Amino acid sequence: MGITRKWVFPIIRILLVAAIAVALGKLAFFPDRAEEASPAVPTGEIVEPRTTVALGTITNDVVLQASVSADPAVPVKSTAAGTVDEIFVAQGAAVAAGDVVFDVKVPIERDPAQSVDAEGKPLPAIFRYEEVTAPSSGILSSLSVIEGQDVTIGLAAGQIAPPTFSVSGALQPAQQYRLITQPTEATVAITGGPAPFTCTGLRITTPLPGSSQDSTGGSGAAGGTGGGTGSGTTVSCPVPGDVTVFSGLAAQMTITGGKAENVLIVPTTAVRGAAQTGTVWVSAADGSTEQRAVGLGLSDGSQVQVTGGLAEGEEILQFAPGALADPAGAGGDCGAVPPGSAGCGGAVIVR
């Protein structure tokens, strides 16, 4: 035991220390790796992401932020020139379409030879009475005439506020490409309101230059030339009578512009162009790409239907030069942004 402590253990410790020292020296002065390349020589490799043309389903849903508003008041217009004879409905009362609001006493012109009696005295004037009726049901919100007042044909004598509401929202110009075939209904979800409902009678309207709704061209009465571009396209539809809503409520309107099943689809970022026609870059056998025109159909914002120019299984660039940066197509054109830049489609640098 004394020999082991005196000679064996010290020798083992010396051997261990020597082995560690040799190992550290090798790591420090003789590394087991190739010499690093010069930092002046690029080592990255440019890889262009590709995608394969495949079959799928496209549902073209256009979602708009909308609001609820009361339908505009309908004017009550005088249908004859004369004097208001009698008012039958007071302001604030409910009326039905066709109810008589007031009547107009209209003098009847006589032949001058028949305007005097046998003694030469003027005959009494004769009149006819023209009834002015309510054009729609609602509340007579205003009445601006009184008995005995002279009125002219077409004078707006009052307003009727209908008990109906509509949901409307603004449609961006680019979204109109997705609604070439105008739908007739939409699904509406009222914020904090009842369950989503379907409204029919959908209308897509764009004010014509020079119309009273054109905010730039002005109305014809104001002497505008009608050279404006209009105040924007509006989508609206009436709220069903059995749905309780209030003016000013926020809503979300979903318009289904069509659905295509088992069709060729590609990402919108792979196509330069967004509606009807476009261009893609197809991979060739030698690794190069060729530009090819394609026909486009429905789009859901991230995928687009290809109606011609490509076959299932073909490989194309996932990010076409000049394609839209974001899947929804709202990020603008990447044509002026270098490929590979943050937020825009392009080549990926792999190190």
C-alpha cells in the first residue's frame, strides 16, 4: 500500500497532466480543419424559390368594412302649380304610400268668350283640386308648406323618412376585378348585433362624372363640367325587415364572387398581373426560366386560378419579378424593389 501511494499514483497523475498538455498544444497549434477561405471571396449561393402548379379550389370572397345607415328620405313633390288648399297629414305623422298629404287648388282657364255672363259680368273662377300623395311609407319628417301658399310643379314640399335601413361599404378599384360578374347578395355580420344574415338586392354603384353624387365634377345645376372621377364605388344592400339594427352600427360585408373547384392554382406572388391575363416564369430543364403568358380566373387574394398557359406539375418561380409583395395583393408593386429585399418576393441568399 505504501508503494502504491508513493510511486503509482504520482506516476498516473504525471501521465494525465502530460496527455492534457499534449492535447491542448495540438488544438492550439495544429487544428484539424481546412484553412478558412479568404473573406474577399463570396461564399453565398443565390436560390430562387419555386412552386409547382397544382389543382385546388378557389373561393372568391371579398370582405368589406361597412356600416348601417337609415335609408334616405323621399321627397314629397307638388304635382301641380296653384295654391295649397288643405293639409291632411301633420308633420311627424306616419303615412303609407299613396296617402294624400295635401291638395292643390288649380285655377281652370276659360275661353275669354265664355268668361262673362249674358250681362257682361265676369263669371266666378272655377278650380280643380290636385292631390299630392306620399310616394312611400314612413314618417312625414318635414312639411314646408301651409294652407294658402302658392306652389309650383316639382316643388319639394316635404320629406318622408322610411323605416328601412341599408348596409353599405366602399369598394376599392382593384377589388372590382374580383366582381366582374356582379353578385346579387352578401352576408352581413353586425358588430355586437344579431347572427350574420343574408341581404339580397345587392347594388354596386359608381357616381357618373357630373352627377349630383360626384364630389369632384359637381352637379349640373352648379355649372360643373362633369370632368371629375366620381366619389368612389359603393356596395350596398337593404337590411331585411325582421333584423333589428340601428343607424351607425359597424358591420362586415362578405361578397361571394364565385367558386371554382379542381382548377389549376398558383400563388399570386408567382404572377405578374392580377386579373384576366398575367405572366409567369417557368423553370426549364437546364435550370433557366422562360417567361410565359397565362390566363387568370378567380382569386382569393393569396391564390389565383390559371385558365390557360400552364399544365399541372409544371414548376414556376414563386416570386415573379414585379409581382405583388403580400399574399392579399395590397402591398403594392415590387417592380421597383430589389429582389430579396425584406417584404418583397425575390431570390433567397443561402450561405
